Amino acid sequence: MPFRSVLLVAGFALAALNLRPAIAGVSPLLDEIMDDVGLSPAGGGAITTVMVVCLGVFGPLTPLLARRVGLDRTLLAGLLVIAGGVMLRGLDGAPVLYLGSALAATAIAVMNVSMPGIVKQHFPSRVNLLTGVYVSCVVAGATIASAVVIPLERATGFGWRGVSALLAVPALLAALLWLPQALRRQTGTQNGPRPFGAVLRSRTTWYVTALMGLQSLTFYVMLAWLPTIFVEAGLPADQAGYLLSLTNLVQVGTSLAIPVLAGRRASQVPYVVGAGLLTVLGYLGMLLAPAAAPWLWMIVLGIGQGASFALALLIIALRPADPASVTALSAVAQSVGYVIAALGPVLFGFLRQVSGGWTVPLLAGLGAVGAQIVAGWFAGRPATLGKANL
């Protein structure tokens, strides 16, 4: 493989690794952040809420930026803004904490939407493989960040502010690797197609959006509440944390393998349905016997949720015929999807509060997974969404 291609893939993979640490790195440090800044539990939870909302609200900026400067330079700008955001939030005071978090999340939103278009633009004959690389790197970035921030804090003695600033290092390194690609002449952006209207008129767009939103909702619900469910089922708190790490780790391998397999077929329906059914089994395990075989439930849930996320992004990259249409579809599906996802943990907690237990929330989660399977059935059917027939 030519050196330029190696550099391209390396920069792409490292950029993908930066799409979750700024968010995942908050949770392990949250108690310390709240004590230091003087935040209430609601104020501490609002950090993550603000970031997830930004993922949904600011994704539509991406097609506009891509038309002006190109996808490659949009990605470079996103990496630099992530670095600036995580450094800013380590400064003194709650306002800069929220502002820095919002800046980092806005950059992540833009990059989230950019990545499927970059796959289509640079790797049109290997969409399935590079989608797998991209998604597995996203999941790995979240897993690594949540696992290393506390040991890194202890090893360096920097405190949460210094550790937050250190998250800028991989973003700057990715920007350095991506810089040669961004400096190349950008083509087809100023006078390219404007596919947003056609995308919004397509029924397939809304099937894909529903799939993206519902699988994100069921994922963020478990990310937020899974350790609490295990603790209330009688497991020690440290074991509950390990179980969350296990399900995230399982998703890394799953999200790499599934797009490679599913991308070889015209229809992704069997994979989407299978992933949804595995997620159902994971939820059922949590509902019926959370403490009986927790490691098994987490492995099954990790396979189901990792595959669902990977398939949603693969379908976004496969269906349209050109990078501009991929970016437009990605903007709609991910923006609406993350707004839906942001509501999930709040509604789940509300159902827990009013019902007094986890049965009603988990049944609601199963209903969401059922809707996810239906949406995936329609989104996964063979289709080519070109500029003329979106």
C-alpha cells in the first residue's frame, strides 16, 4: 500500500478514535468535577446532556461546511475544535465547563456526519471494511477513555482539569496525520449537488433515521443506567462497572466484523433483525435475572448493540450514490437520531421513579428495541439512493 494511502487510513482511524473520549471521559470524573466546581447532581448530569443534545442539534452544519471547504477540511476543523473544547472546559468556572463541553460536542457532531461521506469519497470500493474500521474505532475510543482517565489522573497527579486537557493530545495528533489530506485540493464542494431536499422527501431516509435514533436510545439508556440496575440487583458497585466495560469491549470486535459481512450483501435485513433480537435477549436478561448470569447478558447485549450501531452507519454509507448525498442522509439520520437518544435516559429514569422498580422501564426499552427491528427491516432492504431518486 502506498505511503499516502497508509497515512490516509491512519489519519481516518485516529480521527474516529476521537469521536467519543470527550464524552465518555466525563462520567468517571463526574463526582470530582461536581465537588470542585460546586455543581448539584442535576448540574453534573447536565454536562453529558448538553453534549448529547449538541450531537443532534449541530449535525446539519456539516453539509454546509462540506460545500464550502470540503469534507477533508471539515474533519480537520472538527479535530482542532475538539482539542480546544476539552482544554477550555478544564479552566476555572462552570460556564467554561459547559461551553468547552458544548464546543467539543459540536465538533463531534460535525465529524459524526462527515465520516460516512469520507468513507464514500475515499474508499468507494471498500465501504463495508472502512465502515467497520470507523465504527470499531469510535467504540474503542469510548472504552479506552472511560477506562484510563482515573489511572491517568493518579499517575500524573494532574487532577480532572489536567486529564481533561490531555484528551486534546490524540485529537491534535489525528489533526497532524490528517493535515496532508486536508491541504490537498478539494473538489466538488462549491458547485456540488444540494441533496437535502431529495433526502428529506425519501421514505428510506426516515426508516434509516428511525433505526439510528432507536438503536442510539437503547444504547444510551443502558450506558446511563446499567450499573445502577446491577447494584440494585445486589451486585457490588465495582463489578457493575466491570460489566459495563465488558459490554462496551464486546462492541469493539462486533462493530469491526459485522459491516464487513453485511456489506457484501444487497440486503442488510437479516443482520439488522439478528442484531435487534440479540439486544432483546440482553434486555430480557436484565429484566428477568440480572444477577443470575450478568456476564452472559453483557456479552449478548454488546454483540447486539455493537452490531446495530455499525449497521446503521453502514446503511447510511451504502444507500446514497455519491458522497454529498451520504453526508446529507448522515446529517438527517444522526441529528434526529441523537435528539431521540438524548430523551432515552431521562424517560427511563422517570419510569423508574414513578413505577418504583426496573420492570416498567425495561419493558419500555424492549418496546423501543422492537420498533428498532421494524425500522431496520425497512432500512436494510436493497436500495440505491441516487441524486435523481432520493
